[in-house]
Amino acid sequence: MPPGGWPAAPPPRAAAGAGPLRAPHPPPPAELNRTFTTTLPAGTYCNVVAAAPGSCDGNGTTVADDGTATITVPARGAVALHI
């Protein structure tokens, strides 16, 4: 089930389901910084696209108790949260 609370404009650029929250292809042409409502439980999740193998230092995304997460997708980049 995709997350609710999509911004009105520009069109949504994130998707979630049984797997991690991730930016769909193609990646955004400019940095995208938004707060999304997810179906993930509260906690900190590693952005495995940006993290070094075996370490998540500095690459965590926090999902709040209400299910929201503020995520920055780099220009022409992606975010994939390990759950």
C-alpha cells in the first residue's frame, strides 16, 4: 500500500510498499526535500544507497511516531531505506 499524504505539487516522487521507501525511476532532476507519510513503524532506517557497506553512519532517516519521514533525495539520485 503506498503512503498517503502526497504533496499537491509537484507530483509525488516516492513510493512505499512491502519493501523500503524509495524514490521511483527516473530520479528527480533537482534535489527533493519533502516530508512523507509512510506505513513504516517509528525508528531510524539506513539509506543503503548512500551508506558505505556495513555502516550507516550519517545516512539514517528517522520515521516519527506518526509515520512521517523527512527525506532528501539528491538531484539525479535515489533513496532506499533498509527495513
